[in-house]
Amino acid sequence: MATIDSDRLPWLSRSSTGYDLFTKTPENPTSYPSLVTAEDEETTVGPMRVMANRGTEIFVARGNEVRCADLQDLKARYIPKAGTREDGHREYKMLDLPELDFEIHQLEISRDGLLLAIIGEKELAVCMLPAEGLARGDVSKLRVPAFNMVGSNYHNSEKGSRIVRAIWHPLGVEGASLVVLTSESTYRIYDFTIGQDFTFEIPDQTLDLYTLSGRARHAGGFFADEAEMEVASCCFGDGLQGWRPFTLYILMRGGDIYALTPVVPSRCKAPREYLHNLSLDINWGLENLEDDITMEEKLVLRQQTKWINHVLNQEANIGATYTGSTISPRKKASTCLARPGIVGPTPQLQGPFLFQPAPQELSSDEYGCDIFHIAFHPVGVIGILFSNGKVDICLEPESLKAKWVDKRIRHKGVGDAFDQSTLGLPVISGYETIDVGFSPESSSSRISWPVFSHDPQSNQVWYVNHSLGVAAISMKAWLNKLATVLDGDEDDGFVAKSMKMNPQSTVYKPIQNNDKPQSFARPIIGSVAVYEAYLGYLLIAATKTNSQSVEFDDVQGRTSEVDSSTSSMALIHSLVHPSQLPPSGPLALRGHQCRPSLLTPHFISPPELTTPSALHGLLKPTNLQHKKLLASPIHFTTETNAFLRAARDTLKTEYDRIMEIAQEMYDRAATQRIEFRKQLESIHKASETLTRIQNKDVRARLDRFLTRQEELQARADEVLKTLIVKNELGVSDAEKKWFREVAKVEERIGGGAEKGQQQ
């Protein structure tokens, strides 16, 4: 893991340019966050993600305000010696959102950085972000090009349900498709178009997950299955394998996982290579049908074929660009694909996922809080976060297949028998269980809702924001070995044994509040990680009244020793059942091995050296003919020759095996002798090098190098500060002149074309 270089950034601390970004009270607070304790039983805890970033620009929610600042600008204007703020410069900017009147709980920026989803407890709004670089200006408020409340009839403080997650669809046109999940298990997807207000009010698709699961809602009162279907979080599949970009993984508070696929907005844009690869996968499934395939599976394959053919026909027939209102005025109009209507638009709810083997339970009081999915060829990795700090790492052997709701397909209901209801359920394997180490007071479901945040450099590193700090989880060590094992042509037993010997995920805690007073009063409600040449590798976390930050001096994922007080307890589970594991003993040698490796386990006496010889079985035959042959004098007959030939073959086989074992012992001993001689030579060379270095005046040279490096670094910082602070946002005179010349050329070319058409 990365080591911490500094546990506090000076340009975000008190008396710095970025201090007020997190600490200043909102100008018009609605209901600023209050302290939540275990005694407040009626307080409903929910996910908090009040920080988001677009490159080096950071957005922070405080009450009903959305503040933004450029981290490069904050660092460049910081004066280390005086520790004061530069005159005439406001520390942060605020988005001009006068219609926003609710407390913000979550911020989500679209993948292209154009739109910002502002999520409250029950309300939802979307605005278009200002152009990049405007956060460095001198104005106090930044005007947003567009702002709209979303679904006022569904998402309101009076009769709306609590919003647990709102994420942008990865294949939405210009990132303008937003998926919203509420606690009552209702899924809505909005497809926004700037200038058309009805696209913000009316959802493009609405699904009731409770009904899709085969249950029936009751008009009033309590029913047992309601708690099981309470939504906690969701995420889209990672990568471009199979149907994963269209797959929405949904985590319930009870820990169950469901999935919807395909989740398709009314307007989507997918890479052409991905669509053709998906078509090849579907055709391969049709060409390799098994004999015992059911009619339902055949129907699903036909629906997939119709769906992908309809999409490919659209992709081939697109000749004109999209003529509707585009999201970004800075972009050209783009082509898009419409949701296929040849198959039913409602996807089938697949699940709950079947864990084989199941992860270990650390306590009975645990509730699902967040989920992530990453694609690591050839498998997928699913992470599940619980309220008590448990993180389950599961492996998805293959991507889910698209299924649609169809009356001709019988879906499993809650009344089916157990052995029947598990047939056809998606299967994932519990690989690792990590205990982040929450205290019993902070793991209560009433005050704890930890969430994940991603790393900018690698999707194999994730951060856990919780009540007492931020924990980092790196899966690089075992994921790299997993790819090596699965890419080979090994059997299941070898894969299972290799996975069991794999290292654990590395966990440590860069930000901790448990040793500070009133830790529960300042839970972490958001964090972002930034990696940039001038800023470095940063982790910035926000509390309800302050901020905490650390700077790493190397990239996450390197293996280093972790202090025992911050290490995790990892419980490794095999990918297969114990009955499928290979028997204990040395692995069989595959192919010719010229030289034994000392990295393998030490020599173990093979069973051939202790097992009695098979010749005893020949000397004690149960056949009466052999018994008579052994009792009579030796005669050169056919029976005697066959008996002696069998004894000779048995003896030769056993002798060859013993000689092979002896040769292995000799080769290993010779290798160890050679390695020992090499180690002695290396120690001798290291001793000579150390003596030679000690005799030189290295200290003075090193001091000169360090002084020179500090001078060069100071010069580079001054140049960067000058570029950042004095950079003009407008267009220069030379650029304006060039634009005028281009306009004249276009006018002449356009005029010539019009004359040609008239003729």
C-alpha cells in the first residue's frame, strides 16, 4: 500500500486558502446536519457522499450549497511562510442555485463531467456544470447554464420515498441518463434533454422491484418480505464483457444481491466493437446449444438475438446525426441508438444471487450499505459493504445474460420449494471476508452507513468512508495472481489450491478519528482521491464541520508491511467445495524440468518409499493355478514365463520410480549447494561494495545533490504557480484573428457550394 507522506495538507488547514471550503456555515441553511447518536432511535441514517471531483476541481455540498474550487489554484496561492491568504481572491466559488432548498446528501458527476446530480434525502435536482477553469475566477458565484428539479411528483419531501442511490448510466447519450433507486424498491431512469422540461419530470421507465421479484404489495400494514426488499445501493457492471455495461447490480439491506439486465435508456450510445462482440457471444450460444436445454432458455436466446439484430440494424442505418436538443452546447450533435422495442422493455429481475461458498458472518447485526463491481478478465469482482464494517469480496465467474419479462416464462415465486427456487439463480463465489474494524458503538445500523469511493488510478483500490475515518482496500496482490492462474489450462483442483495460497487484500486506515474527542460527532460524509502531477497523490475527506486530508508518497497497491493495529482480519474461502480439492501431497510434475526450483516447498518423502512392494501380491495369489505353479518345480512353460514377466515389469516400474525420486533428491541437494555458494559470493561482493562506499566522501556529495534537487523543485513550483495564477481564461488576440480567418474561409467554401447547387 502507499505510505502516508503527510497527514494534513497545509493549504487546506486553518489560515489557508482552502479552509473555508469545508468549514464555513451556509449562508441560508435549511437543516444543517446535526449530531446523530445511538440514542436517536427515530433518526433515519442514509448514505452520504457530499464530495465529487472533475479532474482537479472539487465540489463540496454544505447544507443546500454546492461549493467548488480548483485544487491547483488553492495550492498555488498558498503562502507557506506567512500562512495567510492572498488579498483579493475568494477561497472557493459557489454554484448559483437559488431554487435549491433542500439539504444535500449526495453529489454525482456524469462521466463526461457535464452534469451534476444533486441528491437530498427525498429530493433530486440536476444542473449543468460551468466550463472547466471558471473556478479560478474572482466571482463569488458561478452561473450554471441549466438547472432543473427532477421528478417533483415522485421525489418530494411530503410523500416521496428516501433516495438511496442515483447513478449515471455508462452508455447514456452524453451521459444524460440517470438511474434513481428509492428505499421502497422502485427503479426509475430519466433521459434528460436540455430545453425539454418534461424529460426532467417524467421518468423514461419505472419498475417496481418488489413486483418483479414475484411478490405482491399490500395496501397497508406490515408484511414480512418488505424488509428483505429494502434497497441499499446499486452499481453498473464494469468493463465491456458480455452484458455488463447494461447490468445493474442491486444490493438489499438484508445483504441479498439482485440484478437487472439489460437496463437500456431510451437513447444510448455503445461502441461499435462492443456491439459486434456481443453479437458474436449470442451467436456462439446459439451454435453450442446443449441437448437438455429447456424451452425457456431457447426463448431467452431468441429474444437476445432479436434484440441485438435490432440494435445492429440501427447502427448500420444511421445516416443522419441526432437532431434533438443536445446536452452540451460545446459539443456537436451525436448519433444515438433507440431502445429496441421488438422485445419487451421490462428486464427480468435476476436473483437473489446464490453464494457458493457463502461468505462468513461476523455478527448478526449487519445490514448491506454499498456495492461495487469491477471487471478483471476473465472474471468479475463484486464488493459488498455492511454496516458493521464487514466487506465481502466475491468472484463472478461469468457475466449475466439478458432476460426480459415474458408471460411464456414461468418465474420462481416465494412459494416454490427451496430446491426448486434455487434452480437458475445467478451464482457467485465468496472469496474473502474483510473486517475493517468498526467499534461496537459505531457499527450500529442506526448511525452507521459506510460507503465506497473509488481510486483515480486503479479500480482494484477502494476506500471505505465510515463514522470513524477512511479505510483503504487494495486487491492488486491477489488479482494479478488470479489472472495468471485462470489464464492457464489447469484443472479446477489446481485453481482452487492456487487461490487458497493467494495473498490477502491489503487494508489500512489513512484517516482515523477514533483517538479524537467527539469522534461520532464528526463522521466522514464524503471523500475523493486525486492524482495529479502538481498536486501529487491526495486523499481528501469531509466531515460535517471540517475536512481531513493525507498525501501519499507512492502509488496505491505496492506491498508493504502494515501495522498490526491497522491490519485487517481476512478470512479466505475456497472457490470450490472441499470435496473438489486435490489430495494433499506434492504436485505432479508437468513436462520436463531441467532444474528444480528452491521456491517450491521442501522435499517430502513420496508414498512410494513407504508403500509395500506389489511383488507381495504376486507371491500370494488367490488363483489356484498360480498356487500350483509356485508349489511345483520351475519349468520353462508359457505360464511360468508370463508369471516371471509380470514380476519383472512390476519390479522395473518400482525401481524406476525409486531411482527417479533419488535423482530428484540429488538434484535438489546439488541446487542448494550451488545456491549456497552464490549467496556466499553475493555477501562477499556486498561487503566489498560497502567497504568501498564507506571509504568515499558520499555524505558531502549527497548533500549537494539534495540541495540542487530542492532548488530545481522550488523553481518548478514557481513556474507552475505563475502559470496557474496568471492564466487567462479568455481568448487571446492571435486566437481571435485566427478564428476570423477560419470563418472567412468557411464562408467562401459555403458560398461556392451553394452556387454549384443552384446551377
